[in-house]
Amino acid sequence: MAWLVLVVSGVLETVWATALNASKGFSKLPATVLFLVSLTLSMGGLAYAMRSIPIGTGYAVWVGIGAIGTAAYGMFALGDPVTVGRITCLVLIVAGVVGLKILH
């Protein structure tokens, strides 16, 4: 159960990061509210998961999921550049997250 909560919390990290961008410095109320709610749920889920997952593994997986999701959202929805180098780096992050899960 902790791993499922951790993955959902990582996805919520992507939500709060993109909502933070959309809030335009907290000047857009709906995006600001989405940021605050998703941030709270993401952190709460991370805290719950870390009851049974070691901190180094849990935090790295959480950040990795959030980083991959946010980068992918930026590339596919916001027009961020899609380059071989960026994709390679994201694949390496995925490999690290999978490796941490396997070695847990």
C-alpha cells in the first residue's frame, strides 16, 4: 500500500508543480487552490509512505516521478523542447526510480 501511495503522491507532485506555474505567482485563484490542495495531498502521501519505505528510497522515487511527469507535461503540453538529450536524461531518471524499487 505504501508504494501505491508513494506513486500517487509523485503524480500529485507533477500536479502541484504545473499548478504553481499556472498560478502565475499566485495571481490566479483556481490554479493557486489546485497547487495548495495537491501540494498538501502529495506531502501527506509522502509522509505516509515513508512510515515503511526508507527515506532515501521514498524521497528519490517521489522526486523522480514528479520530475519525469513535470518534464513530460512541459514538453507535450507547454511546448518545451523535446531533444534526444532531454529524453535520455528522463530515461535515466526512470531507470534510477525502477532500480530503487527493485533494490528496496
